[in-house]
Amino acid sequence: MILTDDNRKFIAEVIDDSIKAKGILELVDGFAARVVLNVVDNFVDSKVNISDELKGSLNELVEAAKAEDLEKAEEIAANILDSLINIPGLEDEGEALLFEGAVKIIVGAIKSWLAKKTE
């Protein structure tokens, strides 16, 4: 498995809270989210060669999200992207800055969307 049991459970709870099902579906959507997440996590882990270092980083990212430490989550996400993607002609420092900026833009857009949603 890629994610720890606790981190898979957390993500499933976030998905469950995000899905607003009606009636009986509300009773099973959380369970369905956990099942799908476990199946996908197990499938990806068995089919894709994911390093222990990347698994650790992904779990650190979820831990930062659970702690609501946005800066740390942004940093970890940018580092993950930087470790996975090599842009020809761009030095490592430039790549790191590019991914850091991209993650900050995405997070800013999500925060803006959430703010509008709660108004």
C-alpha cells in the first residue's frame, strides 16, 4: 500500500464529507469511498514502481493536510512534482521554483473557490 491506513481513512472521510448524497446513499457513500480508495491504492502500488521515498512523501503530504499546515503541504507537493518531472533545459533550482509557484497558484485558486462557496 502507498498510503498508511490512517491516511487512507482521512482521505475517505474528506471524500465522504464532500459528497452530498441523498437518503440511503448518504449511508453508504463513505464506505464506498474507503473501498474504492483501498482498491486504487493497492492496484497502483502493485502495478507502478513507487519508491519508498515517494510513498513517504505522499504520506507526509496527507499528514500536513490533516494538520491543516498549508505551507508544509505546498512545499511537500512542490517537492514531489520536482522529483517526478524533469524539464529539459531548466536547471533544478528553476524547476523547483516553477513547481512551487504552480502549487501556490493551485492552492490559491482552491482557497478562493472555498471562500466563495462558504459565502
